[in-house]
Amino acid sequence: MQWTLVIPLKPLARAKSRLADTAGDGVRPGLALAFAQDTVGAALACAEVPDVAVVTDDELAGRELAALGARIVPDVPGGGLNAALAHGAAVVRRHRPGAAVAALNADLPALRPAELSRVLAAAAEFPRAFLPDAAGVGTTLLAASRGRELRPAFGVDSRARHRASGAAELAPAGVDSVRQDVDTGADLRAALALGVGRFTAVVAAGLLIPGSGDSH
Ligand SMILES: Nc1nc2c(ncn2[C@@H]2O[C@H](COP(=O)(O)OP(=O)(O)OP(=O)(O)O)[C@@H](O)[C@H]2O)c(=O)[nH]1
Ligand SMILES: C=C(OP(=O)(O)O)C(=O)O
């Protein structure tokens, strides 16, 4: 089964505020972009993902992610994360009405294509399904198969809210890289331990975090 992924990215200057103690104002936008580049690159390297739509108004991120092969969808002004995802899914289905769509966070710098394939294969068994994040309180992926609305409920406690919405909770083995979103310095260290992609490896090396030169 083939999937179109919808990846939301807010303007880089405002992104990743919870990483302020790990990466200063001068570095954080570049780090947020690197996370998105590694996420999009790994998603497009996944055999089941011919198409990635990034919902963003950030000009630099739009250019760099389009260069990797993503389609850029302008954001809904002032709508917030879930409005951006619903809009992205609607735009995708205007072009391809039968598309299976999955929302994926832009902050998965350790993402591995084979692990994403495993999650999407598990999601294909259900009308709607989601993957909890590594912390166990949020969500990193929400999938809707052909003909199903995405109905995104990302944000605080999104695991509980996606579960309450009737989406199936996925728990495939060996998908740590799909669950490891990066919001805090501790998350970044966990992602570095899994092995991050090449864009994040370069930026993180400048942060002088032990092990940050390692990439896959
Ligand atoms: N297109 C779009 N993406 C958003 C919006 N709000 C958040 N996102 C993205 O959704 C994902 C999770 O967002 P948040 O946790 O709110 O923000 P963050 O930048 O990851 O981190 P914090 O600033 O620390 O909260 C990230 O990929 C964000 O870039 C929005 O209004 N529009
Ligand atoms: C928006 C979410 O992610 P984050 O952990 O980046 O806030 C979420 O988990 O629903």
C-alpha cells in the first residue's frame, strides 16, 4: 500500500522553543530545519511513500525541503497544527482522492525508512491508526486509509485524544526511530544515541553534545 505523508512545520524562527537551553536562538532555527530535512529525506526513502507534502509558510524550509523532493503546501493562517494537517490532507486528496494519508511530525531526526515502512504496514490494517511518541504521551504518526478522514488531534496528551477518537493504537516492535520525536535536550540525546540523519549530525556536532558526531 502507498501512502502520502503530510508533515507540518511551523516557521523556523518560532520552532523548537523547548530546546532553548540546549540550542541558542542563533542555532535553533537551523536545528529545526535539519530535523525536518532528515525526517523528509527518510520518509521519501521509504518504498511505500511516493509523496510527501510539507505544510509550511517558512520560505527557507520550503525551498530546502522541496529540493529533497517534498511538495510544499502553504499553511492556514493562524490555524495552528491540527488545522494545518487537515488542510494538508485535503489538498493531497484534491489531487489524489483515493490516497491513504498519514500525518508525521517534522522532528524525527533519527527516522529510518525501514522502521517507517513497518509502522505504515501496521497502520494499513485499520481505517485510522496512530503511533504514540517515545515519551508515551504524544503522537508521532496518525494514519487514515483510503476514504477515511484524518481527524488530527495533535498537541498536549494527543495519545489519549487519538485513542478516544477511535483510532487504533499501534505497537509494532522495532520502530524506535519513528517514535523518537525531539522536544527537549534529553530527547535530542536519545535521538543522537539512535543515530541521526546527516543534516542533524552536522548541526548537532556544533552543539558539543557527547556522541553528536554519529550519524547513520
Ligand atoms: N504548519 C504548521 N505546523 C505546525 C504548527 N504548529 C506546530 N507545527 C508543527 O507541528 C509539530 C509539533 O509542534 P509543536 O510541538 O507545537 O512545536 P515545536 O516547534 O515542535 O516545539 P515547541 O516550540 O517546543 O513547542 C512540529 O513539526 C511543528 O513544526 C502550525 O501552526 N502550522
Ligand atoms: C504535537 C505533538 O508533538 P510534540 O511532542 O512535538 O508537542 C503531539 O505529540 O501531539
